[in-house]
Amino acid sequence: IKASEDSEELAQDRWDAAALEFADLCYRLVSDRSLTEDQQIVAKKIFYQFSQVIRQVDVDVIAPSQGQTFIPNLHQVDGETGSGGGGTIAKVISPGLRRGDTIVRPAIVQLASF
């Protein structure tokens, strides 16, 4: 039974890593201002579809938006940038992933400085 549990855990870890890698790639495409408008629309559709598909297995992408309030258990700070309301997200570096109630990786963000 132990070997089976280890195998399932390893498979889950691989799945999480692949899902995070794909979410990062999609998010970078969505955020890439050098893309044409049509390319950005396609990238957003892919990211949305990916989010919908993984939701079917109780996994959610944590993708905060600029100006959103920082939530410590969902977001990890990677410095400050710009100005504005302290405690709000100024920039999203990469999305996070949540499986049920477990945070696989928090979204990595930069906060607005005061």
C-alpha cells in the first residue's frame, strides 16, 4: 500500500508541476504587450480554457489582478513597485495554484508602495 501511495503522490507532484508550468506560460503570453491584439485574445482564451478544465479536478489558478488587495495566504510578495495604495497588488509575476483547500503555490506579486 505504501508504494501505491508514494506513486500517487509522485504523480500528483508531477501533475502540479506541469500545471504550474503551463499556467506560467499562459500568463506570460496574456501579459506580453508585444503580441498583436488577436494573439492576446487567443492567449486569454487558452488561459481561460485551461482554468476551466483544471477546475473540473478541483484545482484553481490563483490569478490576482492589478489593484486587488494583497491576501497573505494566496499571494507571495516579490518586492514593491510603483506607487499607490499600499497593500494592493501592483504587478503579478506569476499565477499560483490551489487544489481544494491546499495552496500548491501562491501567486507571486509585487505590491504598490505607499
